[in-house]
Amino acid sequence: MKDRLVTGLILAAILIPIVSIEIFLEMFQVLMTLFVIIASYEMIRMYESRKKFQGLLKIGIVLLTLGTFFSVGGVLGNLEHNPLQANGALSITIPIFTIILLSFLVLFRDFNGEDVGKALTIINYVGLGAASIVILRFLGVRFIVYLLLITSATDIFAYIFGMKYGKHKLAPHISPKKSWEGAIAGTVFATIIASSFALFYGSVFYPGTWIGDFVNSGGEQTLLDNFSTLGENNPLWVQALVIVPVTFLGSIFAQIGDLVASRLKRTYNIKDFGTILPGHGGLLDRFDSVLFVAMFLTAVFLLIYRIYPAIIV
């Protein structure tokens, strides 16, 4: 528990300024690139608990994951860059990456159809998940905070209420300690907390105060303000009709993401994905639900942006 707490505090001290301060944007993108490399290796390491992969094959899978990450997230851009408008590259990269991956069946003797599925899992799970986090950061720090509030509140309150009131097992074949009581409480509290942040963002972080100038220099009033006409031309209750269900579903996906990671580890009989974070395990052990929710939120915000784009003055 001590190692877990210390690691969490160190992570917070490093990540909070890098994610929230604009001058560190390029450093954030570099860190996300390193995350993709390490997380890809963690999944390869998991699969290798049953079958070893050749060195060149491992490099190829990591490179394809990085390629997916770069083409979807549009990383190494500046603050004016909008990844939601920069996904035309996918029409080029997806066919190429598919051809390369299937070519591994010929290039590597021990690489078979089952291994294609494993590689695709790594490429999509890690590559798309990390790219989604980058997209949310480009949209604004408030989107990252919203993401982390959903995942953190879900995890914390599911644990607290599950420990005290948990009687009905949620998925005993995957994670025996998780309960329906904890899952419901986690979703309820996460929905309240994260939705409140999204709807009253400008009231809490008001420009003119030191923290308001720090995290809300643009003066946005809600999560959708200055992003979509949903946040610019509609009263708060209309925005709530969008935000609350999205937050509710995000919390559910956070728990599904956690269970997916647990199912993978149980399938391959490993305790953790890695050891890079003392008390937590690997990067995927710490950020499994974050990747899941980031993909969901990016898909939702992409849809909102396409249907109700912001008014450009």
C-alpha cells in the first residue's frame, strides 16, 4: 500500500503539470509515445507467457502500434492542431498496416492466424487508446480532467462501497472481489461528480482567479463551450441531456475496461502487465480503464463535433 501511494503521488507530480501546462505540450506527446512503446511491450510480454515471439516480430508489432497512434492522434502538432479534423490519414494507414500485419504470416514462420488477433488487440487497444488521450488533450485540459474524474471516481467509490456493502458478485469468473453494489455506487458517484464538473466548469474555474487563469484561460463555461454549438447555443439543461448520459456510459466503460484487463491477465495467468510502477504493476495496470473511456469519449465528441460543429468567428 505504501509503494502504491508513493508511486501515485510521484505520477501526479509529474503528469499534472505536463498535461495541464501548454509549454509542456510537446513533452506530453513524447511521454505518450513512450507509453505506447512500453504498453505494447507489456502486452507482448503477456502473450509470451505462452508463446515466444521473434525479436523482429516484436519490433514490427510495436511499430504498427506506434503508426496507428500517430495517424489517429495526429501527435507532434501544436495547440492549433485539431485531430478531429485530421483523420484523413486513416484511409491510407489502415490498408497499409493491414497488409503489413498479414504479411507477417509469410515473413515469420511461427506467426499464425491466432497471433494476428493478438497483434490486432495490441495495435487497437494501445494505439487507439493512447491516440484518444492525445486527441482529448488537444481539445483542452478540461477534457482530460473530465476523463480522469470519470475513471478515478468510478474506481474509488466502487472500491469503498464494494468493501463495505458488496454482497453480490459482479463477475466472479474474472474478478471475485468486485460487486454489483460497488459497481452501481461507482457509476452513480462518478456520474454526479464528472457531470457537475462538465456542466459547471466555468463557475468553478472562473477566469480572473489564479486557478481559473491556469486551467481555464479561454473562459469556457461548460465542457462543450467553444467546442460545439451544443455548448454555445443551448441552456445548461439541454447540455445536461447530453453530458449526463455520456458520463454514465463512460463510467460503465471504465469498469468494463478494468474487467477486460483482468480477464486478459487471468487468461494468461499473470498478476500484472509489468513492474514499471511499484505498487501498481505496469502502465496498463494503472491506465486500463483510462484507455477504454478515452476511446469512448473521443468517439462521442467526434460525433458531436461532426453534427454540431463550433461556430468559427
